[in-house]
Amino acid sequence: MVPSKIFFTNGVGRHKDYLQSFELALRDAGIQPYNLVNVSSIFPPGCKKISKDEGTKILHHGEVVFCVMARNATNEPNRLIAASIGLAMPADESQYGYLSEHHPHGETEEKAGEYAEDLAASMLANTLGIEFDANQSWDEREHVYKMSGKIVKTTNITQSAEGHKDGIWTSVVAVAVLVP
């Protein structure tokens, strides 16, 4: 089975119980009624990005659904957490791309998203034989990647949150959902 479509979503949940906070994050992301199976980070060749609304109309409650998920949780008051999925798509749609997961503590949503995007782009660049200096900033490497003509698009979806002030569990998720 090679998925033909993919959609991205994110969410946050808070509850006194860890598992319930995760469930609420999935609910916020709109993917709680599926049996989610985590897979590694390949963006399938020819896969089409669709909206979450389009994707959830195709899926059925209880269906086994493959996804790439980044998740994080804390019960530490005011602790900054994030979950991010990066995407790098090759210019040649017959080749596969990369998805990456990043789940840091103490990083802003923007910083976590840029890191996940950079990670996916670096993995794809390496696979495609694009030479780059890993010590350069993301902005410099992004320019090199896109100028090569081999990487057409990079993006990310990220969810961040601060731990609840009263110490209840806070969970965040960022998910790439693969649709058959």
C-alpha cells in the first residue's frame, strides 16, 4: 500500500491524567476516532497534499490509519513544549521525499518548526546528492537546496504550548496523516 494523499494537523490537550491530555490533543487535531499507527518518515512518491477536512471525509471511524507523529507532554508548570513535523518534497514527483519529527522542550513554535523543516530538507538533500555545509544556518542551506532545482518545497506544521500553571498534563501533537 502506497498512500496517495496526505494531510497535516496539530492539537493541544490538557487534563489531570497524562493519557487523557493526549486524547484531548488528538481530539483537538481532529484525528481521535482513528486507530493511529506510527510509521517512519517517507513522503510517498506522487503523494498529494490535501486539507484535513478532505482527508477526514475519506477516512472512517475506527479505521487503521498510518501517520508520522511528533508528540510531547509536560506536567511542569509553564514549561514550553512543542511537537513539529517537517516536510521536504522533491521536484521530481516520482521520487520520495522526507518527513521529520521533532519534539523539544524550551523551543518556540517557530524555532521547532524551522528545525523540523531543516531536518527533513537535510535528509532529502543527502539522498539526492546535494552538497551542503551542515554548519550553515537553515536560511543559507534552504537557499542551496532550492537553488539545486531538486527540492521544490519545504514546510512544517508545529504545535507548542506552555505547561498548565497548576501542573496538570499538557500534551501537544503534530501529525502527518497518510491516506490510501
